[in-house]
Amino acid sequence: MDKIAVTGIGVVAPSGIGKRQFWANIKAGRSFIKEITRFDSSLYPSHIAGQVDDLEKYSHVTERLLKKIDAFSHMALVASEFALQDAGIDIKKEDPNLVGIFLGNAIGGWLYAETELRDLYIEGREGVSPYMASAWFPAAPQGQVSIYYGIKGFSKTVVADRAGSLMAIGYGRKVLDKDKLNMILAGGMEAPVTPYALLCCNTYGTLSQNNSQPQAAYRPFDRGRSGCVIGEGAGVVVMEPIERAKKRNASICAYISGYGATCDGVDRIHPAKDGHELARAIKMALDDAGINPQEIDYISLDGLAVDIWDDSEIAALQEVFGRRLKDIPLSCPKSMFGNLLGASGAMDLVITILAMEHKLLPPTINLEDAAIKGLNYVTGESRHREVNKALIISRGRGGINSALVIEKS
Amino acid sequence: MEIKDKIKDVLAGSLKVKPEELKEGLSLEGGIGVDSTEMVEAVIALEKAFQVKLAQKEVTKFSTLNDIEKVISSKVNKS
């Protein structure tokens, strides 16, 4: 399959809104995990998160539209606008039938849904906003982005737990490769910092309860790991065929060159211990890219900070890269701002592209005593290093595995 | 406050638009591009504000401010 160009990046994250602010905080290794302030979450076992608090300051969305949409759609709209600006694309000049949207998320728009459900039980059915029907469901951001820009091409929302957005990006690339579209907005968004969504995440059982030390709570691959911390945000990129990007003199951020996805098929929640199916997804992505494992010089890790997840991820990497794994820098920068669940893969793509551009690998914070020794983790602070080919891993409950290979432009 | 001014305020508040955007003589759809979902909420807001019941076809996105005023005035005067 052909490589696809990424020509624009849009990001809304606890670490920053817009790629400059976001990257400044990522490269500095700053944590944005804190006690949840949006609502009283003190009785939840885990009540810390990465929150996006000042989206309105950066938003182009009118009040009239805001009242109709959930926070996850709002974040997707802002990230899409940033991505289009970054790509230098005037969407009005595009053929709307040849523009698509491929977004992923895991849980839908619960802030809107639970508010209206509360009104349903208190006020009866007349108390429920008519916008409820179009605000809560996982494909709502795709719909809102398409309405906002008048986009009419083939589009898709992928719901695959935490792997959703990386799978959406992989799917989008396949569609572009078949010459069905001129360009795609691809990525993901998630807004789990709400009373009900936080409760669901807590019952899932993989959240850190180290509430007294929020910034030290999320410690993937560390011996003292205690689970992940949720975060909210959106990452969107503009993808287009290389010929088209070159023809319009676009600045190409990176190429997406390989994608693979598999299922473990062993448990409704946990992954397979051996990581074999994840290894197969990685090999598929490498084969798709037409490169061998020796060429990968950075790996962006999924890193749930749960024993079976982290250990099986390393087992998969050992199966694919063998003894060379110890030489490849590995990192899980989401330790700084939280696990964005279905949007985490898109955010990892954004970070990896920025790492390539700045020749600077982002750190995994809180990784002080690795559970599996002898690996080349980037810890503490950023590390100068040129990256030409990188692997991004994103996984989901029930054994969903996805892997993406990107290359420097 | 006259009924028409109150209708304007209620619609502007419900639809999150400025009252001056609601032009006389234009339908809600023609003037500010109201969609059917927005109309559901706008009608509920009018019913609450004027303590009346509005049938589905009495106030629609094709109604002008004058049309809405006529409907609501007739109901307010009856009660």
C-alpha cells in the first residue's frame, strides 16, 4: 500500500491546546494530572485526571452550536480547525464529496447524556433536551465536523475501546490509498471526565488510586505502577496522498506507511499474556510499510500501567525485535497528561510526529524502576535523537491490538 | 413587555442568538436557519414562558414572529 502524507496537526489536550503549547509542555516533561475539579469526585476510588479546562478560549464554536453538542464533539471541532489551519487547507475550495472524516473514541458523549438522563428522572421526558438524540453517541463528532465544514465524502467512526483512534487512522489510510477521497481528517476525541464516565472507568479496575500524588500516579512500565489515569482531549491530523500534498506545496509533517490490527480472542477484558497477537499486528504494520524491524528507531508505547498489559506489550516487542529491542528508544508520554482512551492513539501519533520534527524524544515520566530491566526507556526528560521510522502501539479491552508505522518526511 | 418582545427574548435565549437577528417578516428558518431540533426546544421554551400548550403545527420553523405572536396571543387571551 502507498504511503500517505500527514500535512496538518490539531491537538486539544490537558498539556496544551494547539501544537506549540502542547509540544512545549511535552518536551519539558511536565505532568498535567491533578485532582478533578469539574465536579465533586472525592468519593470515587480514583479521582484524578488530565482535564482540558480552557477550551472556550481557543474555540471558534458558537454558543448556539455549543448547547447542542457534547464536550467530545467540541474538542473534535477545535482540533479539526487547528489541523486544517496547520495544513493550509481552505475547506471551501475542496470538493466536499472527496473529503472524509475518520475518528475514533471509546465511550461517547457522557457529559451531555448523563445531564439529560438526570433531567429525565427528575423532570420527566419534557425535561430532556431535544439535542440529546444527536449529542451523546460515539459518531456525533464525525457528524458535527461534517456539518460544520459541509464535508460529504465517505467517513467512519471507529469504536474499539482505547484503540479506536489509531484504527480510524489506519482505516482512513486504506480508503485514501484506494483513491476514493482527496483528503481525510483523522484522529480521535474522548471526554471521560464526567461523573458517570469516571464511575465506569473506575469499575473497569485499571485506574490508579494514588490520589494523594496525582503527578506521580501514572507510571507505566514501572515496578510501582498502579494503573492508568484518565485524560480528555482530541487529536486530529490531515491526511492526503503524497502527490496531492506535493502538488499544492504543502508542508509534509510525516508519512503513514504501515498499519496492522489483530484480536487476542482470549478474554473479555484482559489481553493475552504472551502478546503474540500484538506482535502479529506489529509485523503486519512493518510488512505493510515494507520495512524490517531493524529500521524502527522509536516506539510509542500503549502503556496502561497494569501488569498484564505492560508485560504483554513488552513480550510482543521482544517477539518482533528480539535482542535489538534493548537499543530502540521506547516511551509512553501519555504518563504526563493521562490516557485519553479512544483518543490515545491519535495523541500518540501527534506526539511522535512532533518528536520527529524536533529530533527530541518525549519522556515517560514516573518510570524510575522498570519492571522489566534492560530496555531503552526514555525517562525523566526528553532525549535528543533523530527518528526516521517509528512504531505506535494502541490497544483496547478484550484484546484489541493496533500498530501504525510512520516515517519522517 | 409586549408579547412580541417577550417572544423575541424567549427565542433568542433558547436559540442562543441575538434578539436583533430575529427579523420581522422572515420565518425562523429563512432568517436564522433554525432546524427542526432547535424548534422543539424553542417551542418548549415558549410554552414555559407563556404557560400555554402549542400544537406541533401551530409554531414551526416556517413561522414568522407575527405568526407566533398571533398563535400565542389567542391562547393567552383565552386563558
